[in-house]
Amino acid sequence: MSNKLHLQAEKMSSQLIEWRRRLHMYPELSFQEIETSQFVAQMLEKIPGMKVERGVGYPTAIVGTLSSGSGATIAIRADMDALPIQEENDHNFRSKHEGVMHACGHDAHTAIALGAATLLGECLQNGELQGTIKFLFQPAEEMADEHGSTGAPYMIQAGALENVDYVLALHMSPENILGEVKVHDGYSMANVDVFEASIVGTGGHGAYPQLGTDPIWMLGPVLQALHGIVARKVSPLEPAVISIGSVQGGSASNVIPSEIHLKGTIRSYHPDVRNLLHTELEKAFSVVQALEGDYQLKITGEDPALNNDPVVNQYIKDSIKSIYPHFKVLNTPFGLGGEDFAHMTKVVPGAMFFLGSKVSDGKNRDLHTPYFDIDERVLPVGVTIMVDVAKRFLSSFAPDSE
């Protein structure tokens, strides 16, 4: 059965590549995936037995459902949005939208999910499935809106995960070659918080600094305190990062500004570490009060840490071992990047795995770069694993499997 599934997916390779390249040529930013979602819905509607719902929680969110009418339920999630990056690749399917690019593999994720839906639809028609599979095509993984929300929370609030037992997702990994897969239990990607802060003084004439208070001078000890948090307040065994990405203030060489503004990011795995970083960041900025200044600090939470369920991961590992015994499974965390799929794994048990997709041409094609690309041979591999995991899960909960 596993070999048959592998061959079915490989026969779909040209279709998967066509889907992926079409999506790549017409990328759309977070919450703007109008053409993308229409395309996805149209492809799903071609699958016999597929129920398609549009606008689930957000106008561009799509949910497709295959069901035999009884049994357990698994959800497969794919993100659809692109990034505000000008593509520098020269292939014939490069982005046709100026300044927008699929530089994180969401075009591949969507194509793989469509492929999985196609094969699982055939399984349903052949009477090979007992249970329900939901396909969650999600907008806005990359960026939050004015309310601080990405796409996953909107779909959750609309009931996309109601009655779902497990949820599954994958991601491209341009660091790893085809045949390497990252599967990791527990916290695997970071809590993501952003902060904005102001350091406030009186400002004054650059020639007479003694007559006022200087927020730029106050910034020095704040930076010392801030960069000491991870080094001296957090256990070396716990992943944690605080980084400042923007410092702005002043407009003239002879004027001491009255305020400077900072923006940065906070990353962690464990909730206790997340809380500690927030507390210590407040303390770091409060240093300015001893220097006759003041501050404002706002911390906004975006994504929780991705917590991969060991049971779901075991299905993934069993699938890989059965179909691709020569593959190398890497039991390592995925890093301190953020992933809004983590909102879903807080609601139901779930897991994301990273598929090696490196293009071995010597060029840096990392995530979120203008040269990002994938080895398209990964597409049928992703389909095969997704379909096999879904079938394993549903069959293990079917009444006749007891």
C-alpha cells in the first residue's frame, strides 16, 4: 500500500509542479490572498466528495472536507500568503507581482495540500477511508493585522478545528537536502513577541547638554541591561533571544532629542522563560528613571511556541520509515523562528515537520531571501507523507481496527 501511494504521488509530479509554479508566479501578501484562495477553492471543487467552504474566519480562508460520515477527524493545514520581497531568481516562473514573493515555501505547502486532497479524495471514492479529513488553507501566516492577529486564530475562532482530533502541517527546509526530515517532539519553534519602547528626556541644545536630560545617553545603560538579560537571567539550557531591530530619534546634529524610539523582538520556547523575559525587559528600561528620564514599553504577543505532539510525530516517523526507509529523520528543534500553526496545536494535538528541499547549486536560497527556491522533487514526497499519515491515523481509530 505504501509503495502504491508513493507511485501515485510520483505520477502527480507534473501537476504538483504546475500548481506550485502558478502559485509562485502570482504571490499575494497576508490577508490579500484573493486570487490564491479562488484558485484553491476551484481545485478542491473538482475533487469528488469534497465539501468546500469559503471565508472560514476570514474572506480568503478555505476549508475543504472529505468525510465518510463517521470516524475520527484529522486536519491538514497549508498556509497561502507570500512576503514583501522582490524576487531575484531568473527562472521562467518568477513572481509577476512586483515586490511580492513566495520566499517561505507557502506555494509548495499549498500545492502539496492540494495533491494530498486529490489522492485522499480518490481513497474516499474507493471506500478506503473511514473518517473525516479537513484541509485548512490558511491566509496570513507571515504578518499580523491591525488587531495583532495572523490567520490561524481567525480560522480557529470560526470553528475550523471543531471536532478535529489531530492537526498536521509541513514546512520546506532549504537548509536540508531532499531525504532529510526534521521531526521534533515538544517545543520546536518560538513564542514570538514584539516590543515598542520610548526613552523620554527633556532634550535641549547640543552645546548645552547640562541644561536638559539626554535620552540617547540613557540608551547606553538600557542596552547593557537589555543584552544582559539572556546572558545572565536565563538558564543557558533554555532558548531565548531579545533583539532590537530599530532605533530612531533626533533630526539635527545640534539638537538633543526629547525622545528616542525602539522596536524589537522577543523569542523563547518555555512559557516561564517568556514571562521572565517580559519582566526583565521592563526592568532594563526602568534604568532610565535613575538618570532623570522616563520610558514607555509595550509588549505585544504574536505567536505561541510550536508544541509538537509526540503521538502525532510518531505517525509521521512511522510513515517515513515505511515509505522512505533511506530518509534521515533529524530529531532537532526547528529554531527560534515563529509559526502561527502553533495557535492550532494549542487547541488540538498536532505537529509540523520540516522537509529537506535544498537546491544544491551553491547559492544561498534560505527562507525569506530573494533567491529562495526548492528542489521540486520534494512535492510528491510531501504528498505521500501527508496522505499516509492521514490514512494511518484514520485506520487506527476505525471500529474494525480495535
